[in-house]
Amino acid sequence: MDDLCHSSKRNAVSVHPMAEYHAAARAVGGCAIYVSDKPGNHDFDLLRKLVLPDGSILRAKLPGRPTGDCLFS
């Protein structure tokens, strides 16, 4: 992700021009997501996309990796 933009390694904010990009990168990257929005300043629509309807999360065993079909197509 750092090849495309400068990002925090630990924290994410849900109200930011790049919030959806950061959320997607963390979700497919298998890394933890620590939301550091100011109190009362959350984009709950975005945050709900990162969890299951009951609030639980899916964790990958390994980080996301590119596959041959997307690298050499």
C-alpha cells in the first residue's frame, strides 16, 4: 500500500478522502484495523462493511497476495 500512498501502519480513520481505500487494503491484507476517528466522527456505513452483520470479523490465516492471473494477464 505504501507504494501508492503514505499511510499509518496502525491507525485508520473512517472519515477521510482515502478511507475506503485504506479499509479495503487492510481487509484484504489480513492486518488489524484500529479506527482512530475523533469521538462522534465515524463513517458507520464504511465500518459496517468491515464486519459481519453480527459484528464479528473474518480473519485470514495469511496476508493477501497477488496471484499469477492478475500479475501476468
